[in-house]
Amino acid sequence: MTYCLGIKLESGLVAIADTRLTSGTEVSSNKKLSVHQLEHHSMFIMTSGLRSVRDKAIAYFREAIEESDATFDKMYKAVNALGRQVRRVAEEDLRSLQQSGLSFNLHAIIGGQLEKDDEHKLFLLYPEGNWVEVGQGSPFIIIGNSGYGKPLLYRSLVYDTPMSEALKIGLLSFDSTRVSCNDVDYPIDTVLYKKNTYQMVEHRFEKEDVDYIGKQWGALLKNAVQKLPVDWMIPAFEKLEAINEAPLQN
């Protein structure tokens, strides 16, 4: 499985991708995040799904960029181009994959800013090649194992959250996923993009770099639970005590 998180903020973009790969009983790691940087073309892509499908689609897309990079002056055009390559791979491989009992399940998160974009953009691309754009109302998208990390994001993340705080929230969201399932793990690759700079910063965090943050977060959660009010549960426990005090029936 995979955990890839893309966040669109007022100040820029944040991306986080795990590197865990599973194939049967074999476990390995591989990069799921790629950055495409050329002058005023700044873009990242994160993917989930079969690695063979992902690698082929990205290879085709890189070739398309090399052949006609000048035509990609807005992000949606680049996303359309990637969608065409995904459909191309589906035409070539979908039937054989289905015959082998495998799903054509490539999803992608694409973020960045090209020279004619009025602002930075974030998109979710589906296996069919169509897409949706992420907006201010729900400023993040997850592909892969999405269920465990969403509650923290919904509670803590808004469009004007500072980039540093968003990365912290994103790390904790990843950590919640990591401790809940065994197919998501360190190291994690991150991208930071400040709006209108056309320069993306990549950084990889190993487990030893940030593991203490997850442990501290767990301790804070435990302490917070213990400090929550208990008056709301008194009626339920009064009923329980009444049952315990009731005389046994012959």
C-alpha cells in the first residue's frame, strides 16, 4: 500500500510520500515522488498503485515533457498530458493485468506552478485519466491508505495554515497511518513549494530523524485523554453500578 499526501496552502504546497513497497511477503522501498523542475516549470508527481504501471506512465510522461515542454504553460495542461499517458498504459496493459487478477489502480497527485498559472495548483488524477482540482475548502488529498490519517487533517488543517505547521500535521497524519498498518513506513520523501518561486525543495526524512515526534505525540494524546471531562459518562456508570448492586434473582 501507499501513503501520499498533497496539501495546498495559501503560502504554497506540501507533499509527503512514503517509500514502502510490498510484493507478497517481500518488503522493499522505492521513491514514489518525482520532481520536474525547469525554469518556470515546477511540478511534482506522487503515485499509488502497481509499480509497473506507475513506472511506465511516468517514463512516457517524461518523454512527453522532453518533446513538448513549451506547451505546458499551465498545470492543467501537464495533468492532461499525464492523463493521456495513463490511458496509453491502460490500452497496452489493462487486459493482461486483469487476466492475471491485478487491478489497473494508478492514482496520482500532481502539484506545482507553471509560468502562466495565476497561482500554485494541486490535482488528483484517477486511473481513467480524468482529474479534479483541490481547492480551499478541503485543502488536501491522500492516495493509498487514506483512512487513518484523515481525522487529524480534518481537525487541524485549513487553507491559511503556515507551511511549517502543515508539514508537522502531515507527518503526524503519516505516523497515524504507519502505526495502524504494516504496509506504510519510513523513509518519507517531502516537497515544499513556496508560491510564485518556481523552485521546489526536496528532503527525505529517515525514521531516526522524526520518530521521537511520533512518540511525543502519542504521549500527549494519552495525557489529553486522561484530562478530558468524565461527567458525561456518569449516567451510564450509574446504571452499571445499579446492576452490580441489585440482588440476585432465584
